[in-house]
Amino acid sequence: MGLVVGVDVGGARIAAGLVDADGRVLIRQTVPTPPRPADLVPCVHALVSAFRGGYTISAVGLGIAGFVDRDRSTVLFSSLAGWADEPLGVELERLLSIPVTVENSGSAAAWAESKYGAGLGEPNLVSCVVGTGLGGGFVVDGHPYRGRFGIAAEYGHIPVVPGGLLCGCGNRGCWQMYASGAALAREAQELVASGAAEAKPLLAKANGEVGEIGYRVVAAVARDGDPAALAMVERLGRWLGAGIATVASVLDPGCVVIGGGLLNALLGVAATPDGDGADLLLEPARDEFRRSLPGRGYRREADIAPSALGADAGLIGAADLARHRQ
């Protein structure tokens, strides 16, 4: 098909890339996610249009956190954009005059990692995308699995704490309320609000603004070796590993790929004597996974690996799935 534009809509940013048939991103653009849902379609339209100046684009694949119908066009529900039954694909096709495929962003990332990334060659894969929320996707027997109604793999909403914290989905105690960037930011802000002395590095990194302490700030302070930030990342990793054990008890994957904004924020700076920043999250996740896995000791365990595609996973997967659909 030639070139396809992949778009990954996240809570903080929208990333778009021009992707070729081998999954290579030739050009990238990233902009902040607009605060008003009404501005999202014009923003995506502008990003795609910017690529059309010098290239012929065959299709657009767009990944977004939320429930996407099997028609790969309608967003049934997205707390990110505040949408319900939003014909997103139809709207963008009308503006762009080329085919548009809408995917759940976690499913798109899972497909990309299975075809081009850390899960290459593994036909049964689970992806966990740890960003503002907790998304994910399944690849089963070499095919993306979406379920009967198109909304499989919303395991960020598996209840893990009865009567726990209220989630944006309307339920309480969802996994993503304890294993996500938002959960990390919430814990850090609560520590600062308590006046504890160990919170000073977090507040300093945010220039004294409690509201500016997001998960990227916590990750940066953890990379510096701060004990309080390291403990928060470790706790999140343990929540992640416990949930992965639950998912593995259902799907029995060969590989679990961890990606998303939090992992990207932890990467790049050696934060442990024998590993990089990803180990701050992955080692406690692996440890808790082994401890919590049903039948441990009598079964093979899935590998838990960091994303090989990083921030590009969602847009590469969305582009490739759009290409296959056409």
C-alpha cells in the first residue's frame, strides 16, 4: 500500500508518524493533547495533513484509549476524550478523503511489538502500556484479538481492590488505579501534601508546584536514586506484576511486553548498578509475577520484556493494522 500515517492519542500527547510497509517510521510529529475533546479531530486532521505535502498517503490508523467497535471506526466510550458512540473514523475520513481505521491504542501497541518489536516471533503475546492509565492488548495465535464486540483487553479495569479508588470507568478498585502513571503521580502528590521531609526532592524537581508532580517527575527523581521515589516505582511495579499474573492465568502468553510513557521516562539513565532505569519497574514486576502466578513451579512462565519500539509502538501498530484492513 505504500505509506500509512499512524496516530497515537495519549492523555498527554498525540504522536503521529509516516510508516512504511516494513514498520519503519520515516517522519514523526508530536503535539500536546488538546484539553478540549472538541479540538481532537481538528488536531489529528492537521497532523495528517502536514505529511501530505510531499507524500502520497494510502490510509490512516489511529489508536486511542477507549472502547472501539468492531467496525474499527466508532469509539463506543473513551474517558480520555469524554466520548460515547463517537463516529471518529467517519469524521476523519470526511475531512481527509482517505480510509481511516480506529484501534484501541493498547491493541495497536501489542500488534506492533509482536510483529516488529520485543515479541517478534511470539504468536501469543500480552502488552501492558503504562502511561497516564493502564492499557493493553492481546495477540492470540498470531492475530490481534478484539473479542466479540471489539473491546477485549481492557484489563486496566480488572477489579483488584474491592471498594477501592474510584476509576474513570465508574467502578472502584480497578487495576489501573494502582498500576499507572496517574497512580504514581497521585501517591507522590499525597506525600508532598503530607509535609514529609522525604518529599522535598519531588517538590524541587517540580519547581515547588505540587500540581506539576506527574509520573515523569517521579521517574526523573527515581533515576537520581531518591529513596522515596524509588519505593513508589517499586510498589507500582509490584501492582503491575500481580495483575499480569491474573492475566496470564487466563491467556497463558509466551511474552508480556511492558511499554508506555512511564517506562520511557525511566529509560536512558543508569539507575541501578547492573541495569538501566527500566529495571526499576520491571524487576519488582517480574518478582511479584512469579510470586502471584497460579501453579508456579509447575508451568512455564512468560517472559516479561521492555518494549523494543518505545514511544513509537502505538503509532506503528495503528498504521500496520490500517494497512492490513485495506
